[in-house]
Amino acid sequence: MPVFQYKAVTPAGEVLEGAMDATSRAGVIERLRDMGYTPIRAAEAGVAESPAAVRRGAAAPLFGRGISQDEVAVVTREIATLLAAGLPLDRSLEIMVGLAENAKVGEILRAVRNEVRGGAALSKALEGQGGVFSRFYVNMVRAGEAGGALADVLARLAEHMERAKELRESVKSALIYPTILLLVALFSVVILLAVVVPQFEPIFEQSGKALPWVTEMVLGAGAFMRGYWWAIVLGGVAVTWLVAKRLESPEAKLAWDRRVLGVPVVGDLAAKVETARLARTLGTLLRNGVSLVNALSIARETMGNTFMAAGLAEVGRELKTGRGFAKPMMETRRFPVFAVHMIQVGEETGRLDRMLLDVADVYDKEVARAVKRSLALLEPAMILFLTFVVGAVILSILAAMLSIYDLPI
């Protein structure tokens, strides 16, 4: 039977650490609750499932503060658990400071705890942490404080962040294999042109015969790659830097995002990803008492596609004039029609928050399916491309050999 390391909090607020034999992590949690404790963490001994391990492998730090989105989600979930167990906020923060294994996390939690003990609201304390907590996060906490349901709001926040992470990870995981294929293709072409093809050049020179134009092109490409590889590398870096610099301009970024949405397959996938993110953010905010106008303003900041965000700004302006939400959204022609129709139903039935969360669930699944369909086309296409390139190089050499020895092709 495996051994699980656990951390739990007693009704008096003391932190307990220990080990327990159990068949599963869920069994450990259940036994701890039966003992009257509030479980915080439980992971099999020797398995890197602890928050510390998760944090070390988490996403890139936010704003240079050394805190990742994954760490914020873990801390949020654990604070929600402590508050739900009946501990006061300052004591919950104190426990989290003691549990923090990342120095930056401990530093930020300590600053938040000190402000809360000084009489500041949690939302105000979070807002003062230099952008670590997004506007969406802070407004959700503020809504929870106003409604007296901070523990529930933090639990929903943690769920929202975990679902957003799942969506990101599903897309990233799906792109691993095509990326490997692309790298293998590029590596194969470089080896052929820079190493294999030059081995035949002495034979061609000794023959003194004219070579087919295809062979001349392949030999020229190999010679250029060997002689000017540094220029190719510098050129690639320069182009990447120039494009990134150009996209810093709001006008250029808007134009780029608009074009992306028009690309077959890719545009549809990008629109679904943005719609899922938008719907989940709006639904979560509305469910916790934030007004639709404010929720739209906050949700617009979470969107990655500026063209769709600009459309949402137009919807916000129309909403203030009393035209509603779904109709102006449809008129922008920037959002999936099915999603807008579902939103319209939610608006008409007075269940907009529930319908938005349903839209998010639908499009999360749509993204997963769309990624699988795209990969089903992309993988064989890349394999065929690699086969074509390698075959073209080999055939160019074969054509030259046949012409040298006057053999019929």
C-alpha cells in the first residue's frame, strides 16, 4: 500500500504534517476529514505531485515577480479550503505563509497578510501587489467580500484558473508532435544540403559535364548554407525581432489578429479559444455579482486577440445605450454565431451567467476536437512535405549521376 505525505489544519488552526498509508489520495483526504482535520495537501511519497514540484514546473513567472499563474491557482484553492473550514482570513494567510516553499510566494503572502491585519480588505491588499493578481482576480475577490461569500468565490476562482490552465495545456500538448516533426524536417534538410550533397561535388567536377538545373540548385543551396549559415541564423533572428517589434504597435497587432481569424482552420480554432476564455470569465464575474458593463470591461483585458477585444468594446458601448448584449455582439461579426445565439437565450431567460459558463464548456470541448482534427491533417501533411524535400534532393543527385554516365533516365 502506498504511503502519502500530507499537510492538514486542526480546528484550532494548527498545521499538521505526517505520512499515512492509503490506497489513494482521495482515501487520505477522507480519513483526514473523518479525524476532524482540514486537508491542505496530500501526495504519494516519492512522487513529484506537491505544489512545490508543480510550481517549479509551472508556467513563466508573471511580471518578473517569480510567481506563476499555477502558483496563484494553488494558493487560491488552499486559502478557499481554509476559509471554508471556518478559519479567519488572517489566520489562513498566516498558515499559507508558513506553507510557502517558494520565497516569492511567501513574500507576497506575507505582505497581503500584513495589510489585512492592518484593516485593509483582501481585494485592496491583492491590488497592491504590483500586478501579480489580475484585475479579474481582484474584482472577483471584491465581489465575494461584498456578498459575504469569500470562500466560495475563491473556490470558483481556483476552478476558473484550473480550467484555463487545462485549455492552455491541451493546446500545447497537441502541438508537441507537429513541432517535433517540423524540427526533424528542418534537421534532415540541413544534413542533406550541408553534409551529404557536398560528397558528390568532386565527382561532378571531375566529369566536366553540364549538370541538370535541379542539381545546380541543390548544390548552390548547399554551398550557400555552408558558407553563409551565420547569415541565415542572423537573418532569422532579425526577422523575428522585427516582427515582434512591429506587433508592439496596437494598429499592427489589430491587423495581424484580424488576419489570423481569417486563416482557414487556424482562425476558427483561435476564435473558439478566445470565446471559451471570454465566456468563462464573464460567466464567473456575473455569477459573483459584478455588473455586466464592468464584467465586459474586465473580460476584454483577458482576451489575447485584439480584434475580438475591440469588438467587445463596441458591444460594451451599445450595452450602455440599452440595446442589450447579444444583438450588438452578433452585429460585430467577430464571434461564433452559435455562441452568440446561446448568449441570447441566456439573456432572454435571465440566466446569462449560467449560459455563459455552458458556452465555455461547449467551446472547451470544441477546441479539443478541433485540435485533434487539425492534427489529423497536419501530421500527414508534414510527413509528405518531408518526404517530398528529401526525395527531391535525392532525385537531383540521381539525375546528375545518370547524366554523367550517359545513362537513360
